[in-house]
Amino acid sequence: MADSFGDRVAAAVAATGPLCAGIDPSGPILRDWGLGDDAAGLRAFCAICVDAFTGTVGVIKPQVAFFERHGSAGIGELERLVTNARAAGIVVIADAKRGDIDSTAAAYADAWLGDASPLAVDAVTAHAYLGLAALLPLVRLAAATGRGVLVVARSSNPEGRSLQRAVTTGGPAVEDMILGEIAALNGSPDVPTGTVGAVVGATLEPSVFPLSQLGGVILAPGLGAQGAGPDDVARRFAGCRPGTVLPASSRALLSAGPDPAVLRRRAASVVRELAAAMG
């Protein structure tokens, strides 16, 4: 069996640090970089990012929506990015936030986690609003192929907090229930530890569930533009096993482009700051 997603993330963090670079080719960023808001602009943008991050950042997170808005041409550029980044030794997390039931969930699994798919990545983000058990087709295929599923549990956007903090009939808040169910999946016989992880905003103070017991990778968006700094990350995720927390930065990092050398230096600086804070 292939190494698990958790194993590959731990190796990437050991080699280059915990930073996860967001690949967010929005219209404004493309214009700021002097690129067209089209497929050619996407291709140039992604090529600069792969050049800048190879050997400097071990994990990237393309936001799928910025590619989907260009239709089939944009999806083609996403496929190209995934191929080039993985060939460069970069772990790729597709920020697609998929989620459904039965055959639809299985189709999402085939698209993002199946060996034969041109979109196959190391991990994909997912929503559990239909219940974490509805994501089992993704989890099973991820376990079989050495990939991962990162479930949104605690997002920093204000619209999501009232729902995620709502108390269930069993007692815990929705977010803590989801985190507990993820931990149980990672402890089950057929799911390699680290297969299922969580998305937990780096701007949020810890909830009741101890993240050190999750058993999977934690993607922590919010570093930089959303207000979280390296010291915040170190404090909020204290106790988590080294190599399991991926603080993610997009806008603050990408503002250093389009010169790949400058972007590389910005990424290296953030990596050093995270290393100093997280130990």
C-alpha cells in the first residue's frame, strides 16, 4: 500500500516546513500580476507558483473555484498544475469542498482521489453537512489509494460560526461532534491514520475537542490576510503532533508575485517565521 496522506504531509513538513501555499488565481490577482483573466493567464500564474514554491513550500492548495470559472479550459489548467506540482514533489490539496451521498459521493471520490483521474490530488476538502458517514466513499477510496479527505469542521467566516457552534442533541457542538467522528475514523482498522483530516481556521480559539487527538492532518487557513500570525498558529494548535498542522496563506503570500524569486523569498520568510514559532 502507498504511504498515507498523513505520512506524505509529515515528510513534506520535515523537509520544507509547515506552510501551505494557496493557489488562488482570482481576477484581481491575475490583473495585479499583469496576466490575462483567461486560460493563458492561469497557465502563467501556475507556472510561476510551481517555480517559486518547488523546494521552498511542501504543500499547495489550489482553490478549485478560480479554475472552474473558466470552464473546461480552466479545468485543463488545473490538471496541468496538479501534474506539474506533483512532478516537482509538492503535495497538492484540492480545495473543492465537495460533499454528497451514495453514487454522487463515489463520483466525487473517483474525480479527486482515483488513480485514473487526471484531477487526482493528494487530498481534497469536503463538507459534512449531509453527515460525515455520507463521505465514506471518499474516505474508503482515499484509504485505498494513500490519499486524504479534509473535512471542514471549524471555519473562520462569521456566517458559519452559528451553525458550527450549535449544540447537538447528544451534547457537543456540531464542530466538536465532527472532529470526534474524524478521530474515530482515523482509529478504525480500515482507515490508515492520517487519511481523514479537518479544516480548522487559524483565526479561531480552540473549541472543546482536543485537536491533538484528531489523528489526521489539520489544514489551518487564515494565516496572513485573515489576521492570524505564526504565534497565533503555535498557540492555537499547541499539542498537535509535528507535521500534522498546515497553516495556509494565499493573498498575503501571493501579493509578492509575479516575480518567482521575490515570491520564493516571501514564502521562505513565512516558513522561517512559522518554524521559529511552532518549534
